[in-house]
Amino acid sequence: MSPPAGGLTPRFGEGVPFRTHPSRFGAFGYGSPFYPPFVTGYSAPMDTVDASRARPAAPAPATGLLRLVVTPLSAQVFIDSYYVGTVEDINAQNVLQLEAGPHRIEIRAPQYQTLTVDVRVLPYETVTYRAALELVRSAPAPSSAPPAATTTMYVIPNCYVGNIPPRANRLPSGCDIKQVQVLAPK
């Protein structure tokens, strides 16, 4: 038998002494007249073995795609606490490839509220996330004058207060609609 391409030679009965025994089928190895010799793999001299081929590589994890439709485009995107670029960078690539499974997406931009969302990326699927970051609202400056009343108020003593005229059928028992007082803005 000639060695296969690449200079590899077959190994017979690895770890078992090779002996031949006569049988009605001829001389067979592996110490028994009923078992023919077998090939367990190929070996090569150690100096010709490529280290990357020494063990089979683990299969690559399944991945899915994430597409972002988010404003503002200058917002920074963090996935699982790692910065991956701006929304504009990701849109330039059209999608972002992620390992299948759950991920936490955080989108930050100056003067906007940070947006955090959990997504589950399915293998071989595309998840599209749409959002618009909200501007941070600044607190109004404190005013020394009390706010002016701009709404008409309706009052029935010990029964009703509101900016909508009361209805007799919605008042609790014992309240008289005829006692309503109207407080108009000044």
C-alpha cells in the first residue's frame, strides 16, 4: 500500500501489537484470526505536522445580525459594556454581527437620555431595533412669584374639586350638584 498524498503513513491497530494469525481468510493482524487489520488514522513525522491541524477546531458559534435605526446618528453604541462604535458607523456596515443569545445594548449621546435595552439575537436571523433618544429636560428656573391660575375650577364643598364640571350621576351619594362653585382665573 502506498502512502497517501502529503507524506502521511497509515497506522494499524494503534496501541495493539500487530501480529498475524493464519485463518481460512488468510493472514490477518490484530491478534485474532477473525479480525482483519484496521486503519485508525494517519500519522506523519512530528516535524511535518501543522499545529493548527493537530486538533479539530471547535465549531464557530452561531451568529445573528443586529440592525439599528436610531437617532441621533452620533450616539455611541455599547454592547455588553463594550464600545462598538456610533450609530452612524454601524449603519455604514448596514448590520452588526453578534453571537446568538441575549445582549444588553446601551446607546448614549450628550444631552440625551441614555437608552438601555436587552435583546435576544437568534441564530441566522436579523433583529432590527428602532428608537429615538429623548433630550434631557432641564429643570425650570425657580420663580419667586406663584404661578397664575389659568384654569377654571369647580368645587362642591366636602365632595368634589376639579377642572371639569361635575356630573350628578358621578357624584358620591349625599353630594348636591346645585352646591357647585365656579372659581374662574383672575
